[in-house]
Amino acid sequence: MQQREHVTIDATDKVLGRLATQVALILMGKNRATYIPRIDAGAHVRVTNIDKMKYTGKKLEQKELIHHSFHPGGIKRIPLKRALEADSRKVFARAVSKMLPRNTHRSARMARLIIEK
């Protein structure tokens, strides 16, 4: 088995969704010529300066992160601005996680993601 590469990405002035897409592709290994969907051969990704990320439009005021507990009335809505103040790393990790395929490789891929403020 070959060694996994280590990729460092600076998030300064990059848009949340576009950066999350780029990181998800690297974690899956789709940026390599030897990509095979059933084999988890992605790289380790380190994202730095996550607090200097850029948000377009009125997302900070209008976008909400939604979670439901599957019980009646169990919906939780958190504005993006408040979620970023609490922990911007969790917001970015959630964006990357939702862009990865929902299969058995997902948790191992997320374990290779390191997010630094």
C-alpha cells in the first residue's frame, strides 16, 4: 500500500462551500489519476486560518444550520453567525462531511481532516 500524501490548505479569503468541496475531493482521492470509488486512498488534509474565511452574500444573517431530533417539535435552527462564533471548525467540518458520500468510508475520511483556527 502506498503512503498517503499530506495537503495543507490556507482558508484565508476563500469561500466556505468552494473550499469544502475542494477538501472533500482530496479526502476521497478524486484528484488522483488512480481513483477507484471502492478504495479509500485520499490524502490527509490540514486546513489553516479557518477564522479568516469569506462568506458571500447575506449568508451570515440569513443562513441557518438545521438539526432535527426526529421527535415532534424537535427541530433546532442555529443562525450561521452564532454557529461561527461558537466554533467555526465545527461549521466547516459539517460542510465537508455533508459533501462526502454517505458510506462506510465517511468516518475514516473525516478523521483525516485537521482544522486549525
